[in-house]
Amino acid sequence: MFSALPERLLHNIRMMLTIGWILLIISLFYDPLSLALTDPNNTLSPLRLDANACIKVQGECLEEALYPIGARLFWATIVPASVFILLVFGHDCWRRICPLSFLSQLPAALGLQRRQKWSPSETGKRRHQPINIKKDAWLARNYLYLQFSLLYFGLCVRLLFVNSDRWALGSFLLATIAAAIAVGFLYGGKSWCNYVCPMAPVQRIYTGPRGLLTRPAHQEKHRISQSMCRTVEPTGQERSACVGCQTPCIDIDAERSYWETIEQPDRQLLYYGYPGLVFAFYVYYYVYAGNWDYYFLGAWTHEEHQLATLMHPGFYLMGTAIPIPKLVAVPLFLGLCTVISYVFGVRLEKAYKAHARRHNRGLSNQVIRHRMFTLFTFGVFNLFFVFGGRPMLGLLPLSLQHIFNAMVVLSSTLWLHRTWGRSPELYLREKLTVYLRNQLSRLEINISRFLGGCSLEDLSPSEVYVLAKVLPGFTREKRRQVYIGVMREALSEGHINGASSLEVLQNLRLQLEISDQEHQQLLTELGIENYELLQASKKVYSGAFI
């Protein structure tokens, strides 16, 4: 959906959102205007304080005073809206509008990015190359652990220091911006987004293989897909600006990245640990204050002297304060719930695998894990919006709150339906269908007259396969020509290699009536004709193939 929007338009949107975000940060340090919105005498403002209200925190009424609304607007509106955008519009939308991603690209845009020494290019000329994180570096192997740790750390910092202290929040956001720009200066591409940003794990969870309205990259006709890096020529034409900072790249093909990394252990920590982290974060407001009013009425967004509470009791249960300092209680509670959630998810996945084996379901480990990830994502999205944004949503009429609740449930249910049936086999079949369409369209056969006014793009993958079998005038030589063309494209983009091609292309061979022996012969011929293709098929997919 958003991948088709012009880069210049998205650039302007990113710039406007960035300016708005910076103005919000400035308001955290100086904002004499929004104080009037919280004045108890301002009867027109839904944010006005109730002079007679008593919001209790550990048995005592919280002292409230007029406050600027910047922190409340950020935590209770902007952050929940970001999560909703991720699941509905997908990773490619968020990456193309994210202000932090935009700011991390400033050093490159201004020509200030650190670059490595001169090196010969493929054309024989010499040019400066941006520096990428090496694929065998610690960060390249452990970035998801780092990002999840930063997310955990950020939530602890939020509960302890920056929820309501506007100077602390402003300083925290400025430090985050500085870190993004620094990483953008040191490394090329979207290294900040891919390797460091604490929001990146959240993006991966809520988009899964694809967002609700995401256009699948593997079925795109255009070579610039989803949120991949791009630039605009003086002529107005867009071209790829990929520097291969990460492979497989989620910005080029999110679903391919999902399937190729799904069996890594860090994915288990992410998908199974995150729900516990979300649960602990919101429930902590209750176990700290002793009631839900503290959270749902938004008192935590303007609590006076938040930093002075660090050594206060961190838990208040059944009217009793537990003498564990808040400074210790917050990381302890969030960490414990995250570990419990992770262990529960791992054991549930093992039980599902055992059940599938006993009943001969024929499900691969990838599909079983995918379904578990999908269920956990569906659950944590709805759990998030039980709490997320409620201090602001609670100010709306009840009818609008019901409409929003319905939107959350409907969106997550449609996403669940769209995501549940995905599999790596289906993904690859759809990708091979694209190659097959390309080859069929190059034949000197008027295919449209056999399709009743439809085009090749209108046919489903199964229909394209059937067409390849029954198409009139489709001689044996043309079948071989189409088959070797599909094999060449699949090899060049790394979807198959010489060893896996026999199994992966089996269905296509049956439709084109190509024997296994002919396949081996064509593979040998293809390797002799273009040895680089077989070498490329041994490499991991990267932006170089786009």
C-alpha cells in the first residue's frame, strides 16, 4: 500500500512528523499554553483537573497541580497510535514515516556520513563506500537481544524517571535522537533501525510476515519494494539506494526476512517474552498505587516529584506497602513477568509440536512456530489496547470508545485470519508464480485471448500453473525455455540453490512436463552458461539483487 507512494511525498510527511515531534519535545521544556487546558475552571476542556477528586497512591491522595499536556499526549496518544499503525498498515508504512528513522539518515543526506577508504567499484571506477556492520560482528549476531534489552530498559526508565517528569522525558528523547544520528553517521543504510532502535522488536512482532494492509513484496512487479532505501533522481525517477546493511532485509521483503529468521532462538525470546513485558508494565501501575484510577485517569502523566518516589515502597497490595524500593521493584517485576511469559511460550510450542506429531498433522516446525507467534501477537495486541491510550480515550463519549474497541478487535481478527495460513512453502510458491508470469509474458503467444479478457496478473498462483500446462501453442521447447527462465530468476535472487532446486520446483516441473533428468541437465547448462548465478544462489539474499 505505502510502498507505491512517491518518495517525495513520504519525505515531506516524514519531515512534517519530525518537526511536530521536535515541537512536542520543546514543549516538555517550555509550554505556557497548555496549562490552561488542565485548569479546573476551564469547563470546556476535557483535560481539566477535578478539584474535588482524590486519586489515591498507596493509600494517600495524590497531590495534583496544573500541568502541560506534552507528556500525556506523547504516552497516551502517539505511542498507542504507532502500535495500531504497525499492525494495520505494516512495517513498510512505519519505516517510511518514522521521524527517528528520518533523523538517523541526516548524516548521509548532508554528506557527513563516515565512509571507508576508496575501493574499486564494479564498473572499474573508484568511489567512497558507506561502512556497514560486518555480518560476523557481535552486533550483527545479537542485535535482537540488544534491542529487546533496550526496550526492557526503556520501559523501566519510563516507570522510574520519565513518565511524568517532563524535563527527564525531554532529555531522554533528545538522547535517543542523538544516538540515532550517531549510528547514522557511523554506519550506512538503516543500521539504526535494524540493529539498535528499541522500537524495532515491536515492529517485528506486530507486523509478523505482513501487516493487515501491507503489499507483499514478493508479488510486486516493481524492483523497489516496501520500505527499502530509495532516492529520487533529478528526473523524478526513483532508484534503489540499498547499501546491503542487513541480510535478509526486512525493508526489502518483510515476509522473506520473517521466514528466514523464524527458527532463530532470539525470535522466541521476542515473541514469547514481549507479552509478559507488556502485561507487567501496565499491571505495575496497579501493584504500585493499589488501584486502577492512578493509571486510567492519567494521574501518572503529571505526578509531581516522580524522582522523589524512587526509594518509596515499590508494591502496595491489599492495603499493605511492601518494603522493596521502587528502584528495585520495577526492573524485578518487569523482568520476572517477561521470563515467565517466555518459558510459558516455549513450553506451549513444544506441546503443540508433540500434539501435531501424535495426530500426524504434517506441520513443519516453521509453521508451528509461526502459528504460535501469530496467536501471541494477536493476544498482546488486544492486551495492549486494554490499557494503551485509555487515559485519553476515557475522555471521549462512551459511543466513540465502543467504536474504537470494535476497530481494535476487528483489525486484529482480520490480521489473524490473513496471517494464520501463511507458510514458507506458500510464500515460495507465490514467488515462483511471479517468475512464471514473467516468463509466460515473454512468449510469442497471444495469451490474453485465452483468458476471457483477464491478464496474467489477475490469475491466482494455481491458475497460472494450470495455464502453463494447458496453454495452446505451448511447445516443448517453449516449456523448457520458461522453466530455465524461472530457474534463472530464482537462483539469482537466492530463493533456491542447486541442491534445493529439484524439490522446490517439483510442482512447476509437473505442470511443464519437465523430468528430473531434464532438470539436472538444464541446471548444468545454466551453470555452464552463467556460473555467477550458481555462486549467487549460495549467498544470502541482499539488496544487491534488487
